[in-house]
Amino acid sequence: MTKTVLKLVDDNTAKAAVLDMVAVFNALDVPVIVLNNSGAICNANNAAEQFFSKSLTSMQDMPIAQAIPAAAALQALAERAIEQGTSVTESALEITDPLHNINAIVDATAAPVSHIKGYVVIHLHERTLSQQIERRLGYLGAARTISGMASVLAHEIKNPLSGIRGASQLLEETASEPDRQLTTLIRNEVDRICGLVDEMAVFSSEKKINRNPVNIHEILDRAHQIAENGFAKTIDFTTFYDPSLPPVPGDQDLLIQVFLNLVKNASEAITDATREDENGGEITLTTAYRPGIRLSLSGEQAPQNLPLLVEITDNGPGIPQDLQEHLFEPFMTTKPHGSGLGLPLCAKIIADHGGMIDFESTPGQSVFRVLLPIASEKPETGA
């Protein structure tokens, strides 16, 4: 009889302990997810359910990348933790899911569960809005740096180059045939450098932007059409547009230049990579209304909303991790013949429109996001 009573006491104590552990797990104010040895979600606390706008029941027994498409990077993080046998942290992961209104930058840590082979615990720490904006504003610093360099280069480099080119032409008049090859080389290189300086001169332009209400979908359709009939003939395009979006205050030609550049980069990322899957390359263009971010840019007297979101997503190999922090710096490029000025120019044009540009890249996917204001009833003029 005594043994039976003791057994009941032990069972009740164990159950109470388990309930206490569950209560503590759900009381944590940071999202926590537990993956089993198959990579499927086996548990998630209340904070995780709120963060992903999904119940544990709807996510349970599903691979994390399938249950939460916006969190595909977390699966790779969990795999690294298992492979290395220790906790792994990834900073500044951006998790975006327009369907569930998720747009967050998080620091994520994945750690193997001791004594339970293959199980991983992932916990997330969401960055504050100010930290997110600070990251995005960092990309504008590169464009401002070039603005200061451009005017100096035009005077200090381009003018002497004109003299060098003229001297090579004079030498060519009396040069032998082998020497003429050298003078031609000099002229071609001078022209190439002058072209690069001219390209940088765009950054120092003080020309004001004529802002008129423009339809962002017409701009994206133009970029899409040019790409599909030119450099992206072999790539499939998918569009997810919100037809109710209001106009954007901006210069149509400049905005076409930005999105054409972003689509071209996505196309080159796909075609430059060796793809083994049968589906081939795909670029997705998405628009959505995302209220909540207010920012003062481009000399605006008061902060303005940036609710209009445009995303360009490609299924290329992704941007190498060591290049991501420097992607918007001048002359930073992964292309054999690229100048490294395309993305800084995009950042400048978007900043001149009072918006922001950002990106997220993981193996197998890159997403570039542009946040823009919406047009008022009256057309605006000015940067």
C-alpha cells in the first residue's frame, strides 16, 4: 500500500514538473522553436506562434521551411548547428511574409539538444525598428560617399586624361605600326576611364526630381517587358501585384532605371550560376501595402510614411555571406566586367525619392526590397 501511494506521489510530482516546464517555455517572451531529428517542428512557444501568426497545431510535424516559408534561412541554421555539434548564431536575418504581415530583422541562434540526437532549439531575438532602419540607412552612405568623390574625379582625373589622349593622337602621326598599337591602347583605356568617371558623375547631380504620381505597376511592367525580350529571355517571371496600391510620387524614367537594374542583377545571378534543377531560373515581382515605417530622407521637413513595398526575388545561388555587408559600397561587384556602381546608384535614386532599399539573401534565393512613399493629391517638385 505504501509503495502504491509513493508511486502516485512520484507520478504527480513528475506531471507537475512537466507542466511547470511547459508554463516556463510559454512564458518566454522570445520566439522558441524545437525541431526533431527529421527537421520538422515538434514544439513552439506562445511567442513563436504570435511571431509567425501560426498556431503550433498548424506547424507541427512539418519541416520548418514548409511550415514557415518566410523562415527558410532558419532551416539552414539548424542544419549547421547539427553538423557542427554546437550552437550557431546568425545576425540580421530578415524574415518577411506579406501573407501574414511579417517583416522583421532577427538575430537567430540554433543549438543542438543535448542527449537527444538530431533535435535543435531555435530562438529568435527581434531587432528594434530603429536597428532595422539603421541597417537600411547604412546602404545610403555609400551613395553619399560617391557623391563627394564624383565632382573631384571629374576635375582631377578627367581633365588630365584629355591631355593624355591628345598626346597619344599626336604621337600616332609619326609612330611605327607596332607603336600605333600602343597609342590605340592608350586611347581606348583613356576612353574607358572617362566613361567610368561619367558614370560616377550621375551621383553628383544636383538636378531636382520632378515628382508626379506614377503607377508602380506600369514601371515594373516596363522593366519586365524589357528584360523578357532581352537579357532574361530564358527566365520565367511571376508577378504578385496588389492592384489597389496608390501612385508613387516620382520620376518615371529614374524608377524604371532602378527596377530594370535590380531585375538585370537578378537575371545575371541566375544565368551565371550552374543550375541543376529542371525548373530553371525564376524572378518574382511582388507589390504590397505595408504601413508602419516613417522616415525622414532627402531633406524632407517631416518624417513620411513608406508603406509601398516592391520585392524582386530570384532563385539564384544567393549572395556570398562575406559580400553582403559591402554590397552597396562603390566598386563592389561579383561580375567579371561589372563597375560596381549599379546598386549604389539605385540606393541614391530611391533615397532621392524619399524611400529605402534593402535586401536579404540565403543560398538559393535573394530578395531586394524597395520601400516608397505614396503620392499626395498634388504633384510635387523637388528632391
